[in-house]
Amino acid sequence: MNNAATSTYLITGGSGFVGSHLADALLARGDSVVVLDNLSTGRRDNLRPHARLRFVHGSVLDELMVDELVRQSDVVVHLAAAVGVKLIVEQPLRCLTTNIRGSEIVIEAAHRYRKKVLITSTSEIYGKNSSGPLREDADRILGSPSVVRWAYSTAKAVDEILANAYHRERGLPTIVVRLFNTVGPRQSPAYGMVLPRLVRQAISGVPLTVFGDGSQTRCFAHVADVVDALLRLLDLDAAVGQTFNIGSADEVSILELAKLIIQHTGSTSGIQLIPYHEAYIQGFEDMTRRVPDTAKLRELTGWAPRHALEEILTEVVGEARADLLASVP
């Protein structure tokens, strides 16, 4: 679904995992892309050189820089955020500042120049709500504010509320998306992302560490499917002012995922169950289940995920093997 005319997209956090794939897709269809990234979790080499790609090393907390880049762009995709359970738990203040103040600066600039802005939120919004599949209007169930796990969920909720308020009260064209577990090439294992971490453990022959009893379930969507959904929403005027879940409904327990990874890699590794209080700080809470209802997205855009978990595992394992080979002196 191509735009009739090409546009310039500003992607904050665009050298990260999802952002770099989105940049590739936009460039492939003829659009221009400006990436703003401070490279705290993104990687410069995630972005392939291209005549219509401009990289700016900087932060969404830099108001003057954000103002200028938004002014020069047609559409803003706000992906920059402190991500990953490990980072959220270890550096809650950094996460709050980046995720709340950064979004505020981006949304204010988009409003100043009347630019459409897509805000990426998260399945963490739903907190401990483990019923499912979760619709966009499902209740949020959060623990105590003293539990740092909920700082990220709260920050992202503020982002959503800001976007919705700017849309309703000031007519800003906003779209909010809640990404569930997104996986695929270029995803770093460094920030607590479960699938790349388990794959690298299997390939390295060390025990696969599964937190709790491993019965908690997740759904993994390939980044190409997620980018497809983002493009469809960005191209549709009917998406403006709305919130959409993006994710797969193919549910798997983390213990079962670890077993599948061992099969795929042919690893001799075992599985080690680690209690949450050993893996994270005292008082960490996790969700037993997190499954998206994507009917709203499907009905508006016709989107459906095309990559099954088996295919995802083959691709992630292949990339991890190549990375490990490349790192051997």
C-alpha cells in the first residue's frame, strides 16, 4: 500500500531493532528517512547506507534538535525509548526520563508543525492482566508503584494519554501502537530480550536460563510482520486517533520455547530454572500470560502475521551463529 507521493519520515530510535527495519521498508518503497538516535541501545551498522537516509546522532531530550528535525519531516514515528526488562529494572530513573520527557518533546514538536505522529507503546501497558487475548480496551492491572517493573508501564501509559489528549483537544493526528514481543534479525540479547538470549546460550553450550517455572506464556511476532502493520497504519487516515495492538497470537510457554531452541540448534545444553528473586531485584513481578487480540488492526488494514515461530527460530538461530563466528578472532 504505497503512498501516492513520497514522504520524509523522522524515526526516533531508528537505528534500533524495529526502527532500522522500518527505515529499510520505507526506503524500499521510495520514501526518505531521517533517523535520530543516541545509540544507547541502537547500533549504527543496523542502518545500511542509502542516498535517501540521513542519520543524526542525538537525543529526543534535545528540544532544539527535535524541533528542527520534525519541522523538516512529513511524518514522525516515535520509537526512541529505554527498552528491555533488564534496563527498566536496573535504571528506572533513566527509563522514566527518556520515555516520558522524550515523548513529550516529540509530541509538542509534532503539534507545532502539524505533523502526523505514531507513538509506539507496549504490551506492558496491560500490567498483570493475564486474561487473554487482550483487546485494546482491556483493563490495566498494576502492582505497587514501589515495584520498579511498573515504572515502564506507567511511563508508556503517560505517552499514550499525552498522544490521545493532543489528538482530542488540539487535533494532532496521532496513532498509538502497542507492540507485543517482537523478534527477528538485529535484536540484541543485551537488554533481557528472551529469545535472542536463549538462542545464544544454546549455541554457546551453556544452560538456557528460564525464570520462574517457565510456565509463563508469550507470543512472538516477526519484526517484518510488525513493520508491515506499522506501514499499513501510517498510510491510513482512518487509523488516526486510535490505538492498536500489534503482535502474534501464537502462544508458547518460555519453557517450551527453550526446548524448541535446543531442538533447532542441536545444542547439548540443559535448561536451568532460576527463581525471579535471583534473576532480578527483590519484589520483581511477571505476567503469567500475554496474548494480543489484533482483530481491530486486522479489520481496518487486512493485516495478519505471515511468519510462524518455527520460521522465526530458524532465522534468529542462523543470525546468532553468524554473529558468533564473526566475533571469533
